[in-house]
Amino acid sequence: MPVDQETAFHIQQAFTDLGLRPSGAAVEPPPLTREMIQRDVQAAFAELDPQQLAIARRMTPAERFALVCDLNKFLRNAVIAAIHEQRSGLSEAKFQQEFLKRMGIHLDDRA
């Protein structure tokens, strides 16, 4: 299953955040569009309670976007930490495969 540029970039960032070097070619960040930002912010706020929404309304768009980015980084790091805890001793290649699998990206064995 091919991975879109946005997903590939975030996967690359997860490894970079840990100081690991992902295998394969470097992926450029996806072009950031107003629609992408709006989609991500709306998704982040879809399940918030009224008190959280009131707090968010006082934030600037840049602050809200930064919050979404921080949450994304936190969640990627949580997945990485869980893999280290549950499957210590994996090679870097196996670790990357496990990360992709947990992120819902299944690559065939031919790649």
C-alpha cells in the first residue's frame, strides 16, 4: 500500500525525533495548505468538551496549530515508547516495520 507524502513525512519525523535515521530516501514535508490546517484543527477539536473549547477559542490559530503538532509528536513518541517497552532488542529495520504497522501502514514484504 503506497504511503502518501504527508504520512511518510510524519513517519520520518517520528524517527528523527528519537535521533534515529529512517531507512530509505528523505521525504520532503508536504505542502502546507489552509485546507490541511483547517482539517487537522477541526479533527483535533471534534471530541473536545465545552470547557476545552472555551479555552481553545482564546488561543490564536497559530497556538491551536502548534497544539495539534505537539499532540501529533506526543502520540508518535507514545507508539515508539510502547514498541521499545514491549519488543526491546529489535533491529532498526524491524523497529521501523513495527512502527509502521502500529500506525496502520502495512507494507508488503517485497519492499
